[in-house]
Amino acid sequence: MSNVAVVEQSVQLPLEETTMETWIFRPQGEGAWPAVLFYMDAQGLRDELRRLAGNLAAQGYVVAVFDLYHRFGFFRPNLRTQD
């Protein structure tokens, strides 16, 4: 099922005190697709995760990528080591 067109959308999940951005990826068209809950790593939401989630969706999965840093606003940790 590779090379299937993928639909991507960003949704704001309502939480008790805030909202959490979540990226949803799914194969284009109708279907009962199995789900993958894709947890980000320490570097947060970024293009690499978008690409990986899209690849999974192209294989026939619905993929949800959650912004676990949502309580901090827009957050990009600096994980580079200093020379």
C-alpha cells in the first residue's frame, strides 16, 4: 500500500486549561485504518516527525502526533552541545 496519497491536518485538542496541537495523518480516501499514537521525542514537533508520520500514513495507518510541550507554548529545545 505504499505511495498512497496522504491527508495531513493540524487540530487543537481541547484540554482542561489549554489546547494541544496534534498532527493527524491518514491515507486519502475512505477506510477503517489502524491507528498509531506517535509520541514526539525531546526535540519536539518538527519536519522529521512530519515526514515519518506521513510515511506511516502512506502504508495505511492513521497517525496522531501530539505536542507534548503544549503547556509551554511554542517550544523548541536547544539540544546542541557546545564546542
